[in-house]
Amino acid sequence: MALRIKEKATKEQAVVHAILSAGLVHAVTRNCSKGVLQSCGCNPKLRSSIPANPRYITSSGLVRSKNNLKQSKIQWSWGGCSDDVEYGQSLAKKVLDDLEVGFDSQTYANLHNNLVGRMIIRNTMIKKCRCHGVSGSCSLQTCWLQVAPFQKVAEVIRQRYKKAVKIMVENRATFEPSPTAPPRVHDLSNHQLAFIERSPDYCIPDSTIGWPGTKGRPCLRGRSKGNTLLERRSCKNLCRHCGHRVRKYKRQVKKNCNCSFIWCCEVKCDNCTEVVEEFFCD
């Protein structure tokens, strides 16, 4: 029998369930289409409405948007083979939902958040089309559905996190609804993440769950190459929002430099010392 470690049913835990569920569906579905898994493939019967601006692949391999095509009337038909998201959903449901045991509100919330993650993959699928015609004229095209990049899926989950709904704990034998009472998980749509407990103050250490707080945490500052906007704001979010100062340290780092290839077959490098700046919550 599956055992579950007691977890706090917060908004963050709702995201964990949704993103694990979505990630499993995404990985299984893509591997099915690539032929990595022998038990599945693609789905030639999957259909959906046409998006406003699908991506087109011309016969020469050039990717164009619908707005860039010169033809005003293009004949199209379903072709190729769409990603079998239904297989990915069914496998993710079996694997993750079977881990949930009991009949309490937390179990129902976890199952619901698993469902939200599975549905996000299906609802964010994109249509891709391949153009056919002389010199890539795209007089005829075939289209299929493909799961969106996971970055897009993660962004949708982040938006759902902001709008997560606190649900009622139902441990009583009878339930009397009230206009002011929080909703039950059964009343939510499959687009809403559900949580039961308010999130703790993550600035403060909590030894009961092994959380050290944000004091002493490293953070990023400045417009370093490759850093996202959220990473560049990490010192503000982790330190200043929690009442900590940001302290800068400099340290020397030894690294290989001026490397050259010597025939055959050796690489020789010089040892260089570089001063790097690091930031911590103090």
C-alpha cells in the first residue's frame, strides 16, 4: 500500500502536484511521438479548433506564421500524427493518483491539482502545419497537434498559482453550506488550483519542516548574462522583503584559461584567477 508523508496543503504544494502531473504527461507524450516508448505512438484521430495564428512549415523547411503567408485562401487538411496526449494523461493519472490514500480533504485537493496539471498539457497544445506547393507557395497544407514547450506550461501553472482557491476542510459527517464559507474541491473547475492551509512566512526559519528561512541565502543581482528577470530580482525578494540586508562578498576563483589543443591528443590550459562577486541575505 502506498504511504504518503504528511504535507502542508498550501498553494506551493498545489503547484508541486500540478507541475509533477503536467511534467509526467508532457514527457510521456513526447516520448510516445518520438518512438522511445514501445507501448504507444502518436494519435492520428486527435482534432481541435484552429488557433488564431498557427505555425506553418513550408516544403523548404522555412517556418512562417499565418500573417506572413501571402495566400488569402489556403486549403488545409489534418495530416501527419498528433501527439497522443490522452495516453500521457492516463498514465500520469494512474501513477500519481495511486499515491494518494485516504478520504480527507487533502487527498481530494491533491487529486484535483493532479487533474489541473494534466488538463493544462491538453489545453495548451499547439497546432503546427506543413505547407505543400510549388516553391513553398503553401497552396495546400496538413496540420497536426503537438504539446507546447514546457516553459509555456510552467508559465500557465504560475498564473494558476496566483489565482489558487482556498477550499473547505470537510471532516464532519454532515456539511451545512454557507454563503460565506470557502468552496469545496468538488465545486472547483479543472482550471483552478486548490489549497487548504495558508502559506507560512517563508522568511522565518521553521525547524519542524526543516526550513532554514532566507537569512544567509545567496541571491543574484544585476543584469548578468543568462539571468531571468525573476533571478535578477532575487535579492529583493529573498532579502529585502524579509527585512534582511544584501551583503556583497568578493572571492577569488581559480579556473582554466587559454586552453589549446596539442596534437594528438591533449589539451593544455593555464591556471587563471578571477575575482567574482557574490550576494547573500544578511
